[in-house]
Amino acid sequence: MYTQGLDQQGKTENRRDSLETPERLEAFQARIDAEEKIEAKDWMPEAYRRTLIRQISQHAHSEIIGMQPEGNWLTRAPSLKRKAILLAKVQDEAGHGLYLYGAAETLGISRDRMVADLLSGKAKYSSIFNYPTLNWADIGAIGWLVDGAAIMNQIPLCRCSYGPYARAMVRICKEESFHQRQGFEIMHVMANGSEDQKAMAQDALNRWWWPSLMMFGPSDKDSKHSAQSMAWKIKRFSNDELRQKFVDVTVPQADFLGLTVPDPDLRFDETSGHYCYGEIDWQEFHDVIAGNGPCNRQRMETRRRAQDDGAWVREAARAYAAKHAAKAA
Ligand code: BYC
């Protein structure tokens, strides 16, 4: 039985039956190897629990912060239909954030703690949401490339060893597929529109291509968590494997759109059956995740303001719950 828990400061309360004996660790790994799902109340090593909290909470933060660049275009969508579709997509992202916070809470961390870690800068969110959305084609590029990259990364997470995360991912992936299709359709319309529209689509691809490749994380040789996360079947593929799959699927889509991927080194390698692509600017990636991307400050300020503005809602919900509890008593 899993009986470790976190208090509000995030400290672990160790109890006697949570000791990580070699027998327990071996039995745990055997369950993983046998493709059994680990559930919230099962015993698990502390490092497994912490890895999941880190990944799932950062994933949740990404969904919530990810609403900002697209939300920026809700009031300026080019038609009522486009506005309704974008509104639905942004609301889906909020839903994803909430399922994911819920999945992380099953590991014994409170939502308040996770949000506090985001606002203090301790917890990361995806680098991609620190880039600006300058014109309507960016909304197409986000759906096509960013949601496309997200699907590539997240489909394997439906088979993650931790049950609550895996189950949340099933629904999220269904919705992400719709998001990807709507983005591709925007790009298709623009790429087949006027010269100006096609130029906007190309400009959006130029700006979003490399940041989309960075979404998959550092190259395998620099990925500090991958080996352990793969042994625990939290991750099923390495960062570079997923990045390669994304490139292989997406380059033909760019060709179909009549757009050019902004990589002079891109070429199809007949022998391996894969596209070879140029060197990623890892300095840019590290700058962005260190808080120095084009929009990091703006994203955090907006998130902080939303948290402050929502304080009265949380207070009212607490008062309502207390009133009902008192009545029930
Ligand atoms: N951005 O050892 P590594 C969406 C960090 S939301 C920032 O490879 P790991 C959407 C990493 O956290 C999409 N940080 O780590 C929403 C670690 O730092 P810490 C979000 C990154 O965890 C709205 C360090 O670098 N998707 O789809 O094994 C609208 C070393 O990395 C990034 C997820 O969150 C990055 N790109 O692998 C539209 C998916 N990459 O934590 C769309 C779930 C790496 O030690 N997450 N870092 O301080 C994952 O699959 C994995 O966490 C990652 C990284 C592949 C991202």
C-alpha cells in the first residue's frame, strides 16, 4: 500500500511501509515491465512520484499558459466561424490543464502548491508559449505545428505507466487531433489564398518551425531525465526519436501546402528513410527556458494577474463549501 504523502510545503512524510527496500523496488519494476498500470494508491518509489509530479504539473502549466498566445486572437479572428472554432480550442486547452492538475493531485500534491511553483518560477512550462502570435497565420501554424508536435509527444503518453496520467491523455489526444486539423486547414486556406496570405503563412512557418522542434526537449545526450523515465515507462520514446517522427510527418505536409521549411540542411535520406535536418539553436532553447524568451515576462505577468483576479472566486467557493458542510453537519 502506498502511504507517502506531501504536506503543503511539499515535504514527504515517510511512514514505515514506504521504505524503499530492494524487494519493493524490484517488485515495482516487475509491474512496470509487465505493462501493469500503477495507480494512485499503489506503492511507488519516491523518485517515480516526484518525476511524475514534475512532468504532469509542467504539462498542466503548459496547457494553461498555452491559452495566452491563441487567446490573443479571439477578438480579431477573421470570421465568426473562425472565432467560434478558436474559442472552443482555447477552452479545450483549459480543460486539458484541469485534467492534468487533477492527475497530478492524485500523487499527493495540492493544486495551490503547483500554481505557487509556477508563479515562483520553480516549475517550467513549454518553451513554445514564449513566442508571440503576430498575425492570423500564427494561429494556423500553432494548430498545425505546435499541436502536431504535442500529439507526437502525447500519443505515447496514453501508454504511460501511471494510470491517471495515461487516462487523461486519451481524451487530450483526441482533442489535440482536432486542433491540429483546424490549424492545418487555416494554413491550407492561406497558402492557397492571395499572394499576401501565402506570404503570411510562409512567415508563420519560418517563425514557428524551429521553436516547434525545441518542444521535444534537449537532444538525447543532454536529456537528464529520459533514461530513468523510459525505464519506468513514463516516456516510451526519447526526445530525438519523437522529434524525428515529427519532422518525417510534417515536411511532406509543408510540401503539400506549397510552403518551404526554413532549414537549408533539410534533405530526405533514402538509406534511412528519414529526413535529415539542421542543427537546432540550443542556446535559444536554454535562453527561453531560463526565462529570457521574447514573451516569458508577459506570459507570467498575465498568469499572475489572472490568479490575483480569481482570488474572490476561490474565496467564494470555499465559503460556499464551508456553509454546506456546516449544514450537513
Ligand atoms: N520547454 O531531461 P529532459 C500543448 C526541460 S502543451 C521547457 O529531456 P523530460 C498545447 C525539462 O522539464 C505541450 N522546458 O526532461 C497547449 C527538464 O527541466 P526540469 C506540453 C523543457 O521531462 C496549448 C529539462 O528541460 N507538453 O500541447 O524527460 C495549446 C531537461 O529535459 C522543454 C508536455 O508537457 C521544453 N520544450 O522531457 C497548444 C508533454 N523540454 O523539469 C498545445 C509532457 C525539456 O528538470 N512532457 N524541458 O527543470 C514531456 O513529455 C517531457 O517532460 C518533455 C521533456 C519531453 C517535455
